[in-house]
Amino acid sequence: MKKKLSVLTAMLMTVSAAMPVCTSAVPSQAYFDGMFADCTEIEDIEWLENSFGSAEKVFAKEHEDSNVTVYFVRSMPEYIRFSAPDDTNIEELANRVKTYDERLVFYSRPALGGFPYYSIGVRSDDKLTAKDAKELYRLLEDDVLSFEYHSSRQVFDYASYWHLPAFVADWNTANAEETEQKLSDWLERSGTEARLETESVEGVNYYQIIPDNKLTVTERLDMAHDIVSSTGLMLYGVMPEDTSLSTEEIVDIMNALDGDANCDDKVTVADAVAVLQYIANREKYPMTAQGRFNADMDGNDGLTGDDVRAIQMIDAAIWDET
């Protein structure tokens, strides 16, 4: 056993020296590369945020006839969801949560699977860490039927733009004439090789800027940005209702096993190796959310060498949880 510990410790010292551990919950670039592989990432997003709200990343995908879909990626705060028996004193549970941390917000939810369920969350600019989740479970475990930690939450809203760049004016004739004049003036002033086309559908006037040459989606957005900023017009784009997509990681805290990094329901040297590999190269050696939660043993968020040592000690039957 001592030989096993010494070998792993030597590996740990090598990895720790070579690879600082980042504990951020922000998804990696590879994550976005996979989800938006056929899209273009837009760097200048502030002007789009003025129309559709703040975003951390913006991606655009071009379709036929120069229609463009723009995806707005936002991170959402972590939260805990748990269920409890009907006769549970929820007010008393809520007080326990508040006693732990006054930042936390306690929500009651409709019944799910026959039992009421509840959520513990934080404000949008705050964090609910895995350490918080473990401590809250210890506070509530005698009164809950299930207990889940939801993290790495990403929401993807999207807006559809018809023939980018395009603009719209309503049936008010004066408004239509003003819109057309502003776009004509922009074309003349900018010297852009393009033409202005107008289409009227059921009394609504649509205006399209048609470039003479094919432009990339980034070039179209740059053109749209210039028109918007210099004319005060708003792009013709819509964000349909109920279009949000979301991803998140869920950890079952009730059934978590401390040290079980590979989620095989036991703690062995293989778990320590799994964490070492993850620390060295998380893209090549990913771990599940449950595995990372199980392996996070040292009381601090994020996997470090101290967690590997704790797993070694469990495997060697010398771990003292206190």
C-alpha cells in the first residue's frame, strides 16, 4: 500500500507542478466548437445586445437567401432541487437554509412525481458552489427524498433575421418614406456596392440591402451594424417565443460516494488516476459532473492535488473525514 501511495504521490507532484487547475464553471472552447460547429462566432456583440439583451457569446448561422439565425449564449446561476414528504415543515427547512447563508433564495415548486419539490438558488450575479451544495445536504438530509445540484447551466436564445440586412416600416406612409430615404442616403454615403429593394406585404413595407457580391455572415452583420448605428433604424429580426435551449450538469447528492471519480460505486486507485489525468488534460480525460463532485474531497471547489491525496487515503483505509 505504501508503494502504491508513493507512486501516485510522485505522479501528483509532476502534474501539479506542470498544470495549474482552473476551477471555473465556464464551458471550454471545445464545448462551443461542438455545439456551434457550423456557426460563426461574432466578436462585436454589444450592438446586438441592445436589441436582445446581454450575452456571453454570440454565434451566427447563415441559411439560404441570406437569412441568418443569431444565437445568444448566457450562463445561468447554479441551483439545488430537492423533494420532501407532504408533511415536511417547509418553513423550518427554509430557515435552516437562510441560517447557512442569507444570500440563498428558497422556492416552492408544484408537485413532481407525487411529492412537492423545492429549489435553493442565488441571484444571477452570484454563485452556489459544490461545497455549498454538500453543506446544505448535510443540513437537510434527514428531511428530503431527493437532492440534486444543477450547475454549468447555459441558455441559448436565438433571433431570426430575414435577408440580413433588412428593415421594416409599418403602414404609416411617412414612416415608410423616411425609412427608404435613410437607407438610400446610407448607400450613397457609404459607397457600398449594393442595391435597395422594397417589398410590401399586407400593408407592411420591407427593405432589403442586396450586396452586388456574396458576403460572409460576418460581413453582413458588420454592414447591418453600420446601418443601424448611422441611421437609427432597427434590423428586421424576431426572437420567436419558447425558443430557449438549455444545457446543464446534474449531480445526485443523495447517492454521491466520496472519492468515486469514475462512478463505479467503489473507491480505488483508479479514481485517483482519473483525477490526475483530468487535472493534466481535462479535454482528453473528461470527467462527468457526478464524478467531479464525488472526487472533490478537500472542502474547496475544483479538483486539486489535495483531492487526489484524499482519495488515496480512502483507498488505503486511513481517511478521516473530520
